Amino acid sequence: MTDKHSDADETQRTSVPVIEALSPEAAILLARKERSVNVRARGEDPFANDVGAYERVGDVLARYADAKVEGGKYDATKVQQVGGTARITGRIVSVRSFGKASFLRLRDATGEIQLFCRKDALGKDYDRLHVAGGEIEAADHVIAEGGLMVTKTGELSLECKSLRLLTKAHRGLPEKWHGLQDVELRYRQRYVDLIANTEVADVFRARALAVRALRRFLDDQGFLEVDTPSLVTLVGGATARPFTTHHNALDLDLFLRIAPELFLKRCLVGGFDRVYEIARCYRNEGISTRHNPEFSMLEYYRAYATYADLMDQTEKMLRFVDHALAVAMPDAYARWTKDRLFTLDRPFARVPMQRAALDAARATRIPEIVVACDGGWRTVVDFLDKALRDTPERIKEWSKVQARAIDWGNLRKGLAKCENAGERLFAVYEYLAEPFLTLDYRTGPVDDPTSRSVPVFVIDHPFEISPLARRKDDDPSLTDRFELFIEGRELCNAFSELNDPDDQAARFQEQVDKKARGADETMDYDADYIRALEHGMPPAAGFGMGIDRLVMMLCSQPSIRDVILFPLLRPED
């Protein structure tokens, strides 16, 4: 039996499913690649690199700033008086066409401007536009040259006399170029997120400005910026689980640093009395809205200072950075501060941990806990420890009458792991006080819509949970230490430094003993650091702050992933 279809029919029949199998994204990719082929066929390069002299969009906008009037529009007469031409580069983010005239929005890192393209002015270059049958379209990089003018709607525009493709984008912008909404996709394809969401790009500009302001603040106060190792042989500087790696040439197991602290304090021993580092650190811990395994932190150390001096300095530094953002990015700053539930304008509260725990226990309004508070913090901590251990059924009773929603179950688990009074105090503080700092320290009543939370320094931590901090002279069970909380988020940690080598050696040994008992987040015994202290470290105070959390706070961002350009994600399927 012979086939009824001809060869042509068979080709047509088998090729159709191939075309239909292309996804919309693949079809667009193929079509845009074909336009690159057309450019090459014309003897031009769709990925050119002979740009020559050009201006940034922000510089052009600045030149005509005096012509800007109310409502963001421009005065045509003033623009004409300034006159001049411009040659600018950037990415096309949108195209509107009206037959023989088109409006293109061009964006670079410094701003956006409209390109006004007319066929009678551009000639053959107009035919390069995709709307006119050519290859230039949204997402492409171009170079445009022409004079500045004002449209009927009052918008400053470059009236193009020439337009040339520099880079052909094979993938277009999201369908709604002003809003890529899928959060997972935004983090995974941050390069698209930055193009599609200008407010996202503002956050990362703010991050760079904040780091620059921190450097300026510290440099102006005589601090020296240094670099310390990020590959280390011992775990130290903080209590956290490290990442491990291996150096092949030395056949040596190493850790990625969890903090630069011990090296920076060696600098104090060496005579640098004010040092800081903006350090990349790594902690092998869980991921949350406030935790990322790889993060940036500022640490600085100041000789002949106390933790009280650093509290004063911290207030000034945060206001300095905040003001720098307000000046450099006024529009974005107004948007961020509108969402703020806290204020930096008032003096920060300074609350001893013992008092915070005691006040929080009273605030539960559970009669037997309130009575225990009359005996002081030790009495109420011991009462809670015994009650939750011996009669866990009280949790249900307390939950019915408490004035605040306390996580009694996790407090019970936390207390069960404690080995001493200091750890028990911290556990009670962590579950009874810390979650409610925003309610307890405010500019006014909680129900007042103008009320804002005030930043809180929680001071005087137990020495058992502060292995590197100096004990208080008047109460050796506590240390000269603070943690700063702003709107419920811990931002920084600081203390008067321990410089007694014998005391430090004993605390290192305690950490080693804990590790032997199975604790994961402990430090190693650093014999060289003890030797450094034996050479004499001046009295000093040290400070650590997460850069990521600082940017979250200043820019009103809900997650640490929103302020890290390329956060760690599981590989794509």
C-alpha cells in the first residue's frame, strides 16, 4: 500500500507539533535571537563595544534641574534656554508607538529619561525599531543622541537624531515590566528583579550608601579599617556552629569565620587603638527572615572606652547613617519612613536584663508569678524553673489568665537546658520580655496611632552567656554588655572587653567543657589569643552589628533576603 501523503505534506505534518511544542517563553527567545541574526546579516554586531563618549542619564537630568517645576514637569522655555545635546546609553524598559513616532523609556543606574523618536528625524534609524519592523525593542541596550525638549505633557525628553543597538537582549522583561511579583523568582533571578522593580534597586543603593556612611562616621573618629582572616583554624569570636572546609596544599581542615573579633582585639594589643572591619561572616545555622548563613557585619573596637561610651556612639552612628540616606535618597527615604513603626529621634532606652525579666514577669499578671517577683529576679526565675519542671500542667492554667501570650512550652524546654542561674535568667528574659519590647518602650500608648517604639539597649548580661565580655566591677555575676533592639529586632551586640588573660582562659576552658558535653555552639580554646592578652590589651569596648539587619531596619524590609543581592537558595529543579 502506498502512502497517500506527498513529501511536502509529510514535512508540514511533522513540523507543526515542533512549533506548537515551544512554550511562550521559548518562542520569544527564538524570535529575539533571530533578530540578532538579522543584525549580523546587515554587517553589524548585536553585542557592540565601541560606545565612545557618553553621558549618564542622571547627569543630563541634573543639567536641566532648574527647569523642573511643580508636579515634576518641565518648563519648555527654560529647557530651551539651557539648550545643548546629549549622547546617552541605557536599557529600554518600555516602548509606545504611534505610527511614525515612538516614545521609549531609557534607564541606566542613575535614572530614567524618555526618548522621542520621529521617523522624519531619525530616517533609517527609525526602521531599526521593532515597532517599525526592526530589531530594537524593550530590554535592549542602546545609545541615543539628540537635543533636549519638553513634550506636551511636560516631560523632559531626548529628541533622537540617532539611535543604535548596543546589546540585543534575547530575553525580554517581565510582562508587566514595572512589577515582577513571584518572590522566589525575584530572589533567584535578582538581575531581572532589579530591572523590573525600581524600589528593589533603591534598597541596594541604600545598602551601599549605608556602608559608605558607616565608614565615614568611623574614619572621622580616627578608626582604622583593617582586614582579618576569613579562613581560620579555630572557632572563636562568637558562639555559633561554623562551616568547615579543607586546604589541600596544607592538608589542613579549616573553618569559615563566624566573627572577626579575636583578630581585631589582637590589633588593640599591637597598638591600633581604634579598628574596624566590615566583614563577611558565615554561620551554619537555620535560615529565617532574620538569618542567612552568609552575612555582612561591622565590628569595631575602641581602646580606653566602656560599653556605656559605645551606647552613646551607637545612637549617634545610627542617626548619622539614617540622615545620610535621607539626604541622598529623599523620595525613597520618605517611602521607607512612612512604614516605620519606630523612631530614632528619641533617646534610646537602657534596661538591665534583670529588670526587663522582672518587669515582664509582673506584666503576665498571673498572681503566683507576681508574688514571686516580690523576692527579686532570682526568686521569680527559680520559681518559674521549678514550676514548669515539676508541674508542667500549669502551662494550661497560666495560658487562661495571662495578660500576654507567652510561649510557656518553649520556655520550659529552654530552662531544662540551662546549667546555671545566668542561663536561666536569659531564658526567662528571652521568652517573657524580649517579644514585648516594642509594647513596653514607646513614645506613647500602644493604641495611639502616632505612638512609635523606642530602640532599647538591653544591658548587663550574665557572665555565663557572655564568654568574651568583662565582668561588672560591682556585680561579677554580670557583664558590661548590651544588645540593641529596634522594633523587636536585635541589631547589634557590644561589651566592655575582657582583657584579663587568666579570666579569659577559664572561660575558654568552660566553652571547651560544654563542647565535650555535646553543645554545638561553643568556642575553641585559643591559646595564641591568651598569649596576646598576656602582652597586655588596653581596656576597651567592642561592637558588632549586622549590616543586613541595619538595611532591613532603615529601608523597612521584612526579610533579610530582601537586602541580600543573591541569597542562598536550593538549586533549581
